[in-house]
Amino acid sequence: MHVNHGLMRKGESEQVIDVFKNQMDANLVYADATDRFLGKLVDVAEPEAKRKIIGAEFIRVFEEEARKVGNEVSFLAQGTIYSDILESKGGVKAHHNVGGLPDDLQFELCEPVKLLYKDEVRVVGRELGLPENMVERQPFPGPGLGVRCLGAITRDRLEALREADANVREEIDQAGLTIWQYFAVVPDFRATGVRDGKRAYDWPCIIRCINTIDVMTAEVPELDWALLKRITARITAEVPGICRVCYDLTPKPVGTVEWE
């Protein structure tokens, strides 16, 4: 079952459907719950509150969709990995899949890789014969773009983030760079700019790139200056509502991979 909470990256749901339905011939149930999730998140700015709302609503949607297919659904499988557990228990941030499930969960919980780090999970994926583009797929948090669209989520800023993120990933992919994770973040404040000789009061976009092995520590790669300028030119020209582009230089620690 794939639940689209409206916080997916550009083309993400289509990719998931293609892999499971077309490449793996799986019996996939697709539920588009975009309006439902975004409705629950209106005016919710606190990161931990957003994570809990998204996690809880996912379970409710999963339960409702499971009931539609009768008694065929017995398990809820989660991709919890060991770094999720460590960060949640350490109080760094609450991962929706660690301690966030309701007490009245109607399914048997299955977490087959919860004691593995991300690099170890990829080894398992290859052994299982999964497509390489899925094994090497960029890590994406359960709350999705919800923790990259900082503060209270609005549909216009979410759409600007989705487009900017696609530009960042496209340009880095085309440059042929080997970077562990790279994405865009759009905060909930504006900056003054100028466009066509007139004042623009739009959002900044922050590029986040990291290299890591186990996600417990991470370093920031030095991107080629020409690449950064190219990404900046594309985002400011192609994405309505964004007038500045910044590059996050913070390693982990002290910064986490995600901004929220």
C-alpha cells in the first residue's frame, strides 16, 4: 500500500507505482490522501507536532484502506532503521515510526531492518534482488517534504519547495556527482529581492548536501562553484516565489540532516 500524504517529492508517487506495480508485479493499493493530511497540518508550525500528526494520520489512512480489501492485510511493515531509534531515544527528534504508533494498532508490526544502518539496508536490498534505482534511492523521511517546508505548511510554499527540490536533484544528477543525499529546504520567512526592476518579497531556498555512512555523522561536500550558480539560476528563474538560494555548510553534528 502506498499512501500519498501530499508531501512527496516531484514524481515520487508515480515512481513508487511504477516500481511496485509494473516492475515487481505487486498487488499495490494506492491512496491519495493529500487534502486530508494538509488539512490536518494547517497552522501547525512545531516540527515535533507535525511529525506526530503525519505519523498518526498515516496509520488511520492505512487502516481504512486495509478494511476495503477485507482480511487480506495482516501486517504493517515499516522501514525503521537503527539511526531512527537512536535519535528518537536520544531526544534529538521524534521519528514517526519509533514510539509514535497508536496503542490500538490493528496490525502486527513488522520492522525487518530496524537494527541495521542505511548502508547495511542497501546490502539487504541487493540480496533481495530489488531494482538498483530503488536500492540507491535517496533517503526520504516519513513526513516527507513536511519537515523541509519549515514551520506551518502552506500549499504555495510546498509547491515551490517541490519544484526547487527537483531542480537541485536534477542538476546534481546530471553533474554525475556521488553525494549521499541532497535536497532543498524552504523556510517560513521571506527575503527582499528584485525582479524585473521591481521589489520582490519571496522565500529563500536552502540547498542541503551531505556525505555519510551510517547517518550518525555527516560531512558537507564542496560543490563546484559553477554548479551552485547553475542551480541558483534555475531555481530563481523557474520557481515562482523564491528569490534567494543558500548552501548549508553545517556538518552533523552540530546540524542534523533534516532541518526539522
